[in-house]
Amino acid sequence: MPETPSAADVVSLDAFRSLMSEFPTGVAVVTSLDPDGEPRGMTCSALCSVTGAPPTLLVCLRRESPTLDAVTRCGRFAVNFLDAEAQHVAELFGSPAKTGRFDLVDWSMGRCGPHIAEHAHAIADCRVARTGDGGSHVVVFGEVSDVTLHRGRDPLLYGRRRYNVWPEQAARRPALCPRDAPPSDQPSET
């Protein structure tokens, strides 16, 4: 039986966040509808593909999150992969504001959740296949039931505690604002 690590065997939260900041990732907004039909969403960089058969991805959502509650109660969600021009959307859905976010972006209802198509280079509509314990987070496995691609748009990236773009994108445009975003493991959302 594996031994439970002691506090001395575990790095500090600051050290862990510093480590993970060295692993750049794409930025997405996970969206769903709550039981009253109100849209909920949060910025998320903790996601990855799991398998192609059936097509499945996973997202990690904070346990106390109203978005997680909406996702698990609705059983469906959308993952809006933000494009390079959507830093403001990432910041909006990662901010502590609890209401009115969807009033500040154009959105429409997709197959499984709200689509923020104007600010996304790709969108995955997902059905909740299962969930798992992730400590302070819940791991949500979503079977992808539909994909929307907006060709010609570039992805927004996040790493080293700042937003960025692919190197060839950077040559074509001004630099993104280097402001820090909320830590991906503690997003605030509606």
C-alpha cells in the first residue's frame, strides 16, 4: 500500500504554481447553464485530451465553483478555446465578478452550452461522462459531441504568468499585455 506523503514531502503551493507556470497552455472558457437556465462560465487552462475513442477531454473545475455545479447538474458543457485577441475575455471570466459576465460578451446557445464564438478559435460541445476527485477540484470527463472550428484564428496562450501568442503571431501584431491572470487553480467564476 502506498505511503501517504507527509507535509515535509510536499512542495509549497507557491513552488507548485511556479513549476506549472513553466508549462504553457491554451486558454479556454468552460460554459454551461444552471438549473434556472442562466449561463455560467469560468476561465480554465487545466484541460487536456484523454482519448479519441470515444472522443473525450477533461477539465478541472474548482469544487466550490458555480460553473462546476451547473456542469454537473446540467450534464453538458462547452469548452470555448479562446483566440489570440481574447485576453480580455479570459480576464473577464477569471475575475472575481460573480454576475453580468455574459452581458459583456456576445454568446449564443450551442449544442451543450453557451458558445462565445466571436472570441473562440474552436469550441467543443461535451456531455459529462464521469467525474473524479481532484482534491480542491473536480475532474470532469466530457465526451465531445460536436466541434466548431473557426479557421484562420490563432490560439491565446498562457505561461509564465502571462498571456502570449505563437511566435509567428507575435511578429504580425503588437505584444499582449503582460498582466498576471488569476491562478488557474483558483479561478473565480459565475
